[in-house]
Amino acid sequence: MKEYEEIMRRKGLPNVGQLVRSKKYNTIWRVLEKREAWHSEREDPVTKEPRWTYAIYINFWKVQMNMEPGLGKTMGFLYTMDDNTFQENWEIVS
């Protein structure tokens, strides 16, 4: 649980139910799901063993007029401690 809280704090990730805006497309998305996950990285060059890092998976639903919650376009991404893609691509609206 410590890794989860640390990623949430450092990366400023949204909670379930919050709205976020895509910086690239200026569209609004709602966070439907957030859970712990593991992200595979390149194998260890010496031992050839797979390496895994702790991550948080967030599933987004595109908010659209005349569309019930959960229906329509969704997409999900993994965020790790070394990843800055949330800050680069999203801003929290509410």
C-alpha cells in the first residue's frame, strides 16, 4: 500500500469519479476505475529475468451528451513512479 500512496501523492493522480481534461483534444473524461497493477519492464540484461514495477491502472470514460455513464468510449493507462505521462496529457477538472 505504501507504493500506491506514494505514486498517488507524487503524480497527483485523480480519484474515481473525478473529471479530467485531455490537454491534446480538450475533451472531458471521468475516472471509472483505479487499481493496483504491475508493469513489465525490460528483462534484466545479466540474468535475463523479467522485471516488474508497481503501477496504478486508471480507466477513463469519455463524457458525452446523451450518453449514459459507462457507455461509449473508454480507455485505460498504467502509471508508474518513473512515468510523467499523466501530467503531460491530463489536467484534473473536478
